[in-house]
Amino acid sequence: MNPQPIAVALAPPWEGVAVPDGYQLAGGGVSLVKDSGRAIEKLAGPAWIKATTADDAGRFGIVVAWIDRLGQLRERAFPCQRLHDAGRILTQLLARYGLAIVPGKERALATYLGNFEGISTWRAVTRAGWLDSRDGRLGYILAGSEDLIGDAGSMPVVVQPEQRSITEVAARPCGTLGEWHRYVLDPCRANPGLLFTILAALAAPLLKPARLESGGFHLYGRSSRGKTTALQAAASVFGCGADPADCAEHAYIQRWNTTANALEAIAATHNDAPLLLDELHSLDAKDLGRVVYNLTGGRGKASLTKDRDYREPRVWRCPATDGVIL
């Protein structure tokens, strides 16, 4: 979720939160306290549990909120098992996203987060896109911003991915619709190729309501003839239209140069949105047919976890372009 600036003059964002016994949450952060109420040991910067989550398969999670090192409010959903990871994955991720954690206090911080009670429950989904509705309501979650379009019922919805989503940065909104018309759409009006990729990107969320399967389009031609530019125009519909050669860490466009398993993860994070893949020549030719077939099939391989439990295969619905995949 996007970080939000905190106004110093306003009440703290955790006001009204029932902090577990034995802990103190204040502007200075989270601390252990004695019976007298005096803080004795700081664990981390301000952090708390905003809600618990439950998905349609009965799996539970938590929504952690915290103030990062720049004073911005952030929140993110995690599966409950992250509280019990021997590798302290939860605290490592929180530290990566700006929570100041006292070295050596990672386990104590996880214990603090695991002791929250009496908080509201939100619906969790593993990916953005259309929500599966049981009562006919239509709701669409935008990747990156996680804004909800439509109606998902009375329960708040949060995206709780199995891992970090590459669209978390690349699909963030930037600018206004008017600016996009002026600087992207209007210059493309005289170019059928550029208009085609833009329309393909706009068509991606319509596959489900139109009851259409995923598919794809392949742009081919000699080098420096505008294939990547056409993908950039399509990428601007949903996120950052930068050339991945210039700004790989923020670009919505991805490269074919990756493993088949990684492509499944990439496709799942682009569910109900366009999947734009560039540089087809970087994919091993002997794998091309199989990889393309699997991508357009919309379902990855079933597998086992490290504990030999069944892991559900990733699923997605996205038009693709090389290119574009829908």
C-alpha cells in the first residue's frame, strides 16, 4: 500500500488501538513496560496491528501498520505464519520497508504483534483484479494502489500476496488523466500501432465480465522500429511507462529473460491487467512454445511447500503483448 504523510498536529494514527498488556505504543515507538507503566526496553518504531484478515479458503493473516524512518504511515498484509517463521521474515520485511527495529529485538517485536486482540476482520485476496463475488457485486482492485473500484460488500478488502509483488512499484498511479491524454494518448492518435497496444491494455480488465479467455499479441519487426515504444504506451495505462532499459526497477514492462516459474509469478501479479513482455529473443527458443502456452492458459504448476504441504497453483487472467499478453 502507498505510504501516507503524517501530520504532526493530528492525533496519532494508532489512537483507539488496544495495545497488548505489557507494551507501550507512543511517538517514540513500541516498548516493553513494567507494572508501574514505565517503559523499560524499546523494541521498534511505532507499529501495530490494524486488522486481521481471512481469505475465502479460511487462511488468516494480519494487517501491520507502522511509521517508517521518513515519518510516513505504511501498512501491509501478511499471512499469520509470518509471525512464526524461524527466519524472522516478517521483521526483515518490516525493516526493509522502513520500520526502525532495535537489533536483537526482532523476536520480541513479533511476539508483540501476535498479541493483538479484538480487532476487526478484513477479507484477504492474494492478487489484484476482479474479486470473486458470491452475491453478484462487482469489485476490482487496482494493482499498486490497491484502490477498490465498485462494490465488494461491507467487509474491507486487502491484497495479501504470497510474496512481494513486482507491480507494487510499477503500477502506482502518477499524474492525472488529463496529463495522460495530453502527453500519451493525443500524440498516439495518428499511429495505429500505438493505439492498438493502448486499447489492448484497456481491454485487459474486460476479459472476465466478457467471459473471454486470456490471449496475446506478438509485435515483430527490425530493431529500433518502435516495438518497445508501443509497449511503453500500453504500460502507461496501468503504471510506469518507462523503458526497462532506462528504469528497470520502476518499469511496468517486464522481460522474457527469466525462468518459467518466475514468469508464473509475474503473470499472477498482473491478473486482470495487461502483461507486457519485451525482448523475446532473450528467451531460450526451445522453451518458447511451452512458456507461451502456459502463460495464456492462466494457471501455473501445482507444487509442494518445503514442509511437503500442497501449494495451490497460481492463477491469472491477463492479455499479453510481446509484447502484449492479455
